[in-house]
Amino acid sequence: MRVVFFGTPDVASVALRALLERHEVVAVVTQPDRPAGRARAPLPGPVKTLAAQSGLPVLQPGSPRDPGFAEALAAHRPEALAIVAYGHILPVEVLEVAPAVNVHFSLLPRYRGAAPVQRALMDGVTETGVTTFLLEPTVDTGPILMQEPVRIDPEETAGDLLARLAPLGARMLVESLDAVSSGAGTGSSQDPALASPAPKIKPEEALINWSWPAERIANLVRALNPSPVAWTMFRGRRLNLWRARSLEGAGEGAGDPGRVLGGVSSGFAVSAGSGAVWPLELQPEGKRRMSVEEFVRGYRPAPTDRLGPGEPSGT
């Protein structure tokens, strides 16, 4: 089956590899190269890199709505379009070129939108999954082709979970395209009454609110790892939290959100709206990521310290 693949990040490159083993991929559509590194030089994404290694034509429109893009796509005579984490909504003129099968990392209609994995972890749910469906002009509403549930581990980050979901999505994409090719892939309608949104994470959502319950804060931390990373302020400078755990009990100073509670050489706790948060991996501004043990040795957080924007630093 002649397929044009749409995708950009690592999770999409896993699916492209699987397609190359089963179908005839005639072209790849990916987002333009983005500045990266200290030099801010434009670098290709993982999908473009794999496409170049495989000798595939690559299309990089600024937007799939760009004039002439639909025509350039049609020139490759695809029998299907395969989409995994491309990063743009496809317009009607593109969807008219060929049937489009999309891989979505949730159990649709739950978590429709750009950040289904992050939103599920932020909500603290214990199950998610992968859905393949036929694209329509509206976001994540098309007929479902395949669906498989996946259990979420208690302290799993978004990066960890996506790494587990990616190969499952790749297999389901190949099988869904097989079904479309045979004429069996028509799909079943979604129930809009069960729909929930999963919009893109806004930068301001990464700032930790210490008045939240500890479990909610810990869920935010794991949901935003590896990007955009939850953060707070410590002694007047930004402090990223990469991993953290919620604690039911709390010691002296509990009930004062953001206050550092009594810690030990192996770590420390921070008071939340209810309970406390035990940081596990941190990154002070301008420094590398480090374990909580390394952070305690270097910075010696004390009960006179408070985490959060606009708070006075400790002594």
C-alpha cells in the first residue's frame, strides 16, 4: 500500500520504522527544522533523520494549509496517509487526497487534543491506551479502527509512558492500514458524551502551585517530564523538578504551602496544601539534573526556606 507518513518526534519515528517494514512509504511530511543547542542552529527532527537515512522524499510545509501543499502531496499518489504526532491539524483539502489513519495516545473519546499523555498523568488516572482512527476535519473525532488499553504505573513519567506506548501504536498503525487496504477499515463512531479535552500544555501550567494537594503536585511533575518540566523558585532562582513523590503525612511546618519541612541527609520534604512532596530529582537554574541527595549536599535546604515565586529566600 502506498503511504505518506506524517510525524515529527521520536515517538513518530518508531511508527515510521514499522511502516517501512510492511508498506510502501512514498514520502514523509514533517515539521520544519527547529533551532537547537547553544548555537540555535536548525536541526532535523527524528522523523526527518530516519526518512533521509531511508532515501525518502521529505515535505516540510510551514503548515499543511500552505498553498500548493495538497497538490504536492497528491503528486505522490498515496493510497493512505498515516499520522503520528505530526503537530498540525490537517485541513479538508489534505484529507481529500487519501484516507488518513491517525495514532492517538489515549482511549478516545477521552483526552482529545494535543497532550493526551500529559493530561492523563496530571489527572492521576491509572489507565490509558492507544487508539487508531480515521481522521476528520474536527479534532480527534473520527471513527475508531483499533483500541488497546494500557495500565499506568504509579510514578511513571510522560516520557516513560510514551516510550511504552510508541511500539504499541506502531503495531496498531500497521494493522489499521492493512484493514483499510482490505476494505475492512471503516471504524466505529465515538460517543461524544464520553469525550474529554487534552489541550496543549501552556507554559504557565508548569509553575508549581504549592497550595495544591501533594498528590496533584507529584502528578504534575511526572506529567511534564521530559517537557516542559514543572518548576518553582528556590532562594530567588528557578528550580526544575523532574521527579517527586507525594507523602500522606507531614512533619512540623505542615499546612504552610511551599515551606521546607525537616529533612535528612538523603532528602527533604515540601509542605503542600495537604500532605507533602518529596523531591527525587531536581535541577537548579544553570546546573545539571541531580538526585535529591546531591541537591541536599550542595544546597542544604532548611525549614527557613520556602519554595515558590515571590517568596523570601532562607538563610
